[in-house]
Amino acid sequence: MSERDGHPAGRAPYRVPSPAETLEAIGTGDDEAATCRELAALLLGTLCDAAAVDLTAGGRTERAAAAGDVRLLRAPVRVPSGRPAVRAVDEGHPLRSWALGPHGAPVHGLSTALARHGTSYGTLLVVRTGAAFTDGEAAAVHFAARVAAVHLRHARRLADTERVALDLQRALVADPGRPHPNLLIAGRYLPAGTSALVGGDWFETVRLHFGRTLLVVGDVMGHGLDAAVDMNAYRSTLREVAATELAPHRVLRQLDALVADDAARRPATCLLVRVDPARGTALFASAGHLPPAVFAADGTGRLLDVPVGPPLGTGLGGYESVAHPFAEQETLLLYTDGLVERRGEDIDASLARLTALRLPPCAGAAEAADAVVAGLDARHAEDDVAVLAARIRVRPAHP
């Protein structure tokens, strides 16, 4: 590799990126891997022939990004480690090194920690052939590393918040109330991917008198920890109101009035079903929620016509209850919109895809829930998914 004017032939001259250019190029999103790639790309295009970013988490260090002539990165340049190195970098002193690269060409390296306020998130290494890094260039590399560190700190805090919300969500939906023994239920909750913000989807069961059980599925608008907290508040309030044995539409009416008095509470959709196995009926009421589905013994499905009132929290009221037969060997399915809705698709087409499913004949509640999740590829949905399946328990006939 020949050189001219301090930079390799065929490459544009090295230049120092402006602070504005650095701020604009790094941290365009909330993903730490993308931030590392942006950092390496910026420096490759301005100050070096190769760049690598190694991140440290949980005591392990892994390469998150690399750009340029990776052969140069194998030169034995020194990488900072330990508290003294972090302190030196925080004070604006990146560590320099010199080595022989491929074909004996001199390689100058500059390594600096991605650190803020004494906390290191990883290491940046930049190398180039030809001229050593000037003080001004070293300062630009250090500035870029500090900008990246700010975004890495934000990304990890956001990831921690998402993890707390997801753990809260899972804990809440994994422990619904117990229905009467005459009803079999199965619930499934699937967050939308590993990095998406968790939402306010939830389901619940409330045990009532005379062998009846109230089934609930709801969806708080929005995502993140606030939505999960609001979801828990809805769930707690609904348990209290439902315990009064009111009809489903009156439960919604009271819940709507209570939530409307709290301006900080997010609106939510909700579907209530009071199942009475002894009479073979179910009483439905909806607050802005998608219609329930029933699958017959042969596995064919249909939607139930349920009057839809406004979402909870508007204070408008106007909820109605409607009864439908619910026979043994049928499976009742409640769900949130993430199960069926797809971007750019009409909701009628989405619901038609649900009813077009054919469940295994006489499927149990758990088998039905799993079949619906698999049949609609809910594990790759764009939104969180909550599903609640219910069947009347068939008692063996006595001789």
C-alpha cells in the first residue's frame, strides 16, 4: 500500500469531522448495535482505514461493529482496560499505539473507552497506515466516542425499562384469577419481538356466584412501563367492580366512570364475558374491543355479534350486554388486536383470516389457544398479543 501526503493511495485525505457532523451521524435510533455501526462508519469515512467497537456487558466483551480493512485491526495495538484507562479516557487522553501491519506497513492505532462519568460501556479502536494521529484528530475520535457513549447509556436504560415492563406484564397475565371448576381456560401472552416496547394487553378471570365466571381481555393504549402500570390499575379496579355481580355492561359503565375521573389514566378497550355453564349461555359487553370468536366442535369458527361501546376512560358510557348460547364442545376465544391486525390490511380481512382457521376437532382450551397463535403466526405479530380461550368442562355421566 503506497502513501501520499500522509494517507493511502486511492483514499480521500483524512479529515476531522465537525462536532455537528458527529452529533448528526451517531445515535439516530435507540439500538446500541446501530449506534456502534454508526460510530465506526463515521470514523472510517473521515479519520481511519479501519475501526472496531467492542461492547462490554455482564462481564463479557463482544465485537459490536467493525468497518474498513479488518486486517489492520489484527495489528497488536493496545486496548485500554481497568479503572486507570477509563480515567485517562474521561480526561481526554486516548491511548496511542504503533505496530507493523500487513506486508510490514506501519499501523498507527488509537484506542479509547466508550465512557461517561466513570462508567465504560466498551472500547473504540481506530487504526490507519501512514501518518500518526494528530492531537486534533485524537480529540475528534474521543469526542465521537463520548457521543456514542451517551447514546449507549440511553439505549441500555431504555432496554432496562422495557425489561421491567415486560417482567411486570408477564407476571400479571400469568396469574389471572381462578375460574369455577366447571370452566376450562387457557391464556397466552406474546410480546411483539425482543426489542419492541411492551404494551398494555391483558386478560383476567373473575369467579362469581352460582357457578358463573367473568372472562376479561383488554388493551391499554400505548406502550412501555406506563401502559403496563395502567393495565394493572385497570385490572385491580375491574376485580373490585366485578365482585359486585353486576351485568357486564354495568361493570363497564362503572369502570369507565372511575377511570374518566383520573386524567392521567390511558384509555383502554375491554371485552367482558360472563359465562354460565349451567345454562349454556354467555353474556357479552364490549368497550371498543374486537368481537369474540366461537369455534364449534368440528373446528370451524365464527364471530359473535356484540354491541361495541366507546373505549374505557372516555366517560361517555353507552354500553350494552348481549347473550349468546355457549354449548359444550365449543371454544370461546377472546383476543387483543395484535393477534389479527396486520399493517395495511383491512380489519375485515384480518378477522376473516381468524375465522378461516380450522382448529383440531374437539380441541381443549390450551390446544385451541396454541393452534390460534400458530395459525396466525402471532409470534411474529407487529403488536403484543393476548389470547384467552375457554371451554365448558364436560362432566362424565353417572351410570
